[in-house]
Amino acid sequence: MKGKKVSLATRAIHGKKLYPYKGAVSTPIYQTSTYRFENSNDAVRYSQGDSSVYVYSRYHNPSVEDVEEKLAEMNDAEASALFSSGMAAISTAILSIVKAGDEIISTPALYGGTYRFFRDVLPQFNVNVKYVDANSLSDISKLATQHTKLFYCESPTNPTVGIVDLYKAIAEVKKAEKKSGGKIATMIDNTFASCLHQSPFDIGFDLIVESATKYIGGHSDVLAGAVIGKKDAIKQVRNVAKYLGGCADPFAAFLLSRSLKTFELRVQRQTENAMKLAKRFEKNPNIQRVFYPGLKSHPDHSIAKKQMSGFGAMVLIEVKGGVKGAAKVCDSLNVAVNAMSLGGVETLVSIPVYSSHVNMSSAELKQHGVTPGMIRISVGAEGINDLIGDFEQALNNI
């Protein structure tokens, strides 16, 4: 296979190990906190920077490294670092770039946990976050100063599946760099799209963060996160991770390695179901608005077509009756599950004002584009006719 780029599915299953070798078909679980030295020379080698010497599983672990290698391969990246959750990945990656006095420019539509990290935690470290409307990305250069060190966004956005024009964002960051006179790193949360449907590195982003709990894990049974990028950037992320301590667990890595073997199959089926369900929703009189990037009615459909190879498996609907109507629908479902997560093979529904965007002010909800009657749907891999029938009977209860 030398010299030939293999498919995403093959990379997800085998990583770089495309050659005969003796060993287990499934990567063993190295369930250990520490490692034996053959002799003290191992400790000396480690102290001199030899990363091949295993010392402590907070630093590195063979089970974890297997998944990190596969994630890097899947994203056409040099390296990746695995974490205990998506927020551990996001917070560590950001703190590997910014320090006291620095600024971040971000689009406002974000996962609630990320937004609250920006709002409540970073100010304690004297890090300021400025927000630029996704429809006015040319303002990036206006907002940038010599203290701006990071541009951050997610696309599609959580929960409204809005689309940020990533090509324009990168172009505007380059303009801002000329103005500020320094490097501005670029980071994207690619959880909703995944590497199956979007390749931010091809567009020019420096780092990808992703909640591996979601499509990478895919079975609602593991918490994990990932940071993906160039070796130098990931090395800096790892340095910070050693002290923040959000390391991935070996058993969680084993579960992720298992999940990667069906990654493409799962996510493709979920995406196909999402398109069919979204089209059916457009015809339902109890739904006021349907948000899915694959629909021509989506305001950012043309941008999504330009930068995505598929539209993902997240659908948002706004139903009649506000939050009471939304709760009635969620409580009437039999196939779909009322639960606060996404990306699993089970279809999950949640009400953003009760989940990802709970305890936000009216102004903050407006900034995020969230209304009380919205239901976020993570479309699973069930039979599509079963899903359509389930949602239609539930919507009839409004």
C-alpha cells in the first residue's frame, strides 16, 4: 500500500498498520497507571526527552496512542491527542495557545459548554473573548488587535446547525494577521460534521477539536475528546494536558478503537436518515421551521455545499406551542430517546433551553439563535420508516 492513499474506512479500521504482523486483531487494553523499566537507563532516556519510554498513563498509553494514530490518519493530520471528554479537549487546546492578556475572536453560536467556558472561566485568567457574527466575518480584522491569538468557531453549530463560511473565515484571519502583526491560530469544533463530511485542514485551519463521545464513539457508552493538528501544536497541547490532567482512559480508548471500525458505515446511514427525516418534517403542519444544511430552505445551504461533502445527521426543528409543545413531542416519542447527547446509533432528542443552552438569558439565547420551541434531533441508524412514523405520531400530540 506504499505511496497510495487508502480510504477513510480503511484508515479508521487499521490506522498506519497496513502490513503483516503477529499480534492481537483488537488492540489490547493497557489498563495500567505506570510502567516497569528494564533498568534505570530508561528513566534517563525519558528525562532526556525520549518519548518512546512509557512512564505514566497520564502522559501516554499504548491503547490511547492507537486511537490517536487512527484519528490523525482519518483527518490527514500529523498528530492527535485524546482526552477524557470533549470539553477537556477544547479547554486544554485553547489554554495551550492563550495566556493572560490575550484575546480570542469567536463566532457566537457555540455549544453551551464552550460558551460558558468562554464566559465564566477565561475571564478569571484575563483572557477576553470577542464575538463576530457569522454573516459579518469581514469584521474579524476590525476586532483583531496585537493581543488576538486565536480564532475559534464551530460549523455546523450546536444546536442550530448554522454554517460558518470557513473559507471566508480563514481569508479574514489572514487579513487580521497583517493588521495585528502576529500569528492568529485557527481552531474549529468539527463534532457535528466529523471528518466524514468536512475537512477543515484542507480549508486552512490549524487545529480541530472534537467531542469523541459523539460520532467517533457512536454508541452512547464512552466520554472522550480529541485535538488534531500538526505535531508541534499537538506537542504543546500535550504539555498543557500533563498538568490539567484530562487524559483519556485506556478502556475508553479501547471502546473508541472498536467504534472506529464502523465509523463510516454508521455516520453515512445516520446522514441518509437525517436527510429523509428533514424533508418529511418540511411537510408537517405542526413544525414552524426545519433546520438542516442539506435542505435548500436552509439559509446557508449554498455555503454548506461548498465546504462539506455531506450534511451530517443533526436536525433542528421548531414546533408550535413553544417549550410546552417541544416537551409534548419529546415525551410522546417511542423509538427516539429523550436524552442529552448526540452522535449515537440511537436517535436522541433534546430541548436546547433545557439542555445545552440551559440557564442562559434571553439575550444570550437570541445571540445563539435558540428559541424555546426548538428540538435538537441527533438522527440515529434505525429504520427510517420507524423514525418517520414515531415523529409524526408525536407531533400529532401538540
